[in-house]
Amino acid sequence: MKVYLISLIALCLLAPLSALVIVDNQGISHDYPYETFFRIQGQEFQTTKELDGETITTTWKGIRFDNWLKEQKLGDFSKIALEPGDSFEGEYAKIKFISGDRYEMVFNRAEWDTLTCWLAYSQDGEIFPKEQFRIIFPHLYAQFWVRDLQEVRLEDYQENPLPQKLTSMSIFFMRQKLITDPKPFVKMRGYRFDDFIGELSENPLKEVLIYSADGLIQNLSYPKQLSGAVLQIDENGKYNLKSPQIPGGMWMKDVIYLQCDARALINMKYFSKIVPLAKTLDWPLGPDTKLKLNFHQHSEVVNLSEALSEPMIFEGSEDFELLP
């Protein structure tokens, strides 16, 4: 214990004066000097991962960041819904963690409310150098953790709207040019966002939602984060996101849904995933939801439940609409 205290004091003395910045949804920055977190009684917690058939356990020390954030009363993240579906006026729609190298990890409020989040400052007894705290979610893969945390943003935004039109990915990309080694990437084939995204939205600034087969969601924007990006198609026919504008750790694998403003593309092999996606995004889908299937010369309206149980119903349709 004595050695630990000496190391902690030395760390605080040697580290330059710096702070973790938290920006509320009014754009106001709140600076929390790093030594603030060392003054809070830390707790140990563990994470595990499988490596070459063995279970590796790591012991961390830090503070429960989700609980600490609620105590700061920076906004409605401090409120807890008492019943499913409860909402609070002015609630922050998402929380964003930003690292020193501008790596970003974003969670919407519904996701955040189900997570346990730690701000860690030591790993297996070794204190991180300087102010390189880490955000760790013990129940999520390490790709969702953030090293060298520098900023947290609580952002209010309009929720992703129900798309006006959905098109099969395979049908849409049949009309696009498949590029071999699209610069700056090599040894791959894919479709460039710069080539196809204009067909999905004419807005100069486009909001893009990406959803993977394992239920991960990313909210990105074009051109800021997706200029020069590619939707790679691998040897198994899966679509993988690669973008020179964001760190490789943020590249989404096995993309099955891509929404750009009011238009969406969906991998029809995973059409049933529309149900958990709708639940996460609070789309008003229910037992009476219907689909309008648009064919070349006519349209048909069917129940969503029918489409879920009989996917062959989509054969021949060019696109479809969800009718809550």
C-alpha cells in the first residue's frame, strides 16, 4: 500500500497539469483535472478474454464512470427511467468518448443505460503513464474501449428516423462499380462511398447509420468521416467498412444495414434483424406494422409478420417501405 501511494504521488507530481474535458449538450465545457479522479476511492475490477484456447484475466483499478457522471448532474443522464419507455425532456441522445488520437466511440442513451462503464488508471498493478486513462466496458469487446481518454461529449440530436425507403444491398450494389484496390486500400475489392452515397441522399452533409450482424451500431457522417471510405466485400460476401478518416478500430465488420438520411440499404439475409434494430432506435413498429413492396409496375401491402416468416415474399421487388 505504501509503495502504491508513493507511486501515485509521483505520478501526480510528474504529470503536466491537464484535465478531462466533458462537454454538455449546450456546448459548455467542464474541465476535471486528472488528479480529481485519483482522489476518489478506486476499486478493482476484472475483465476476461479468450486467447489461443486460454482464458486471460486482467485486473484493473479505477472508478465507476457511469455512476460518477450521474453525480455531476451535467444533464439528464443523471435521471433513471422508472418504467420502460419513460423519457425526459432534453435528454442527451448519445454519449461520445474521444481519445488523444481522435478515436471516437459513441453510444446512444438506450445502450448507455444498460452498460457498466469504468474509468481505469492501472492495469495489473501498473499505473498508466501520465494522464492516459482508459474507458472500459467489461461486458463489451475491447474494440469498444477507449485508450488515452481526453474528452467526453453529451450530445442531443434528432433520433435516426424511420427510413422512407429500403433497398436490398445486393440489388443496389449490382448497379454500382466494384473497384479493385480502391485507393488508399490495397488487396481488396469494394464500393466507394464517394461513388454511391449521392444516390441515397442529395444533402451535402449526410447522416449515416451503420448496423452490423452482431448488433453493433455506428452513427457517422459524410463527408467528415466517410469521404474516401469503402464498403469492402470479402471472400465470404460480407460487407466491411473501411475509412481513411477514422481509426481502424472503428471499422465495422459484417455490415447488414446502412441508412443515409431517409434511404436505407439492407442485407435481406438478415431481414429479421430489423426487429432488434427498430427496438434500439425507438422506431414505432408493432403488431400492425405493414410493408409496402414496390415492384416494377405495381405495389403490394403485406404484414411485417408475414414478411418475417416468408422472406420469399420479397422476390422481384425493387424496394419496400415500412408502414407503422
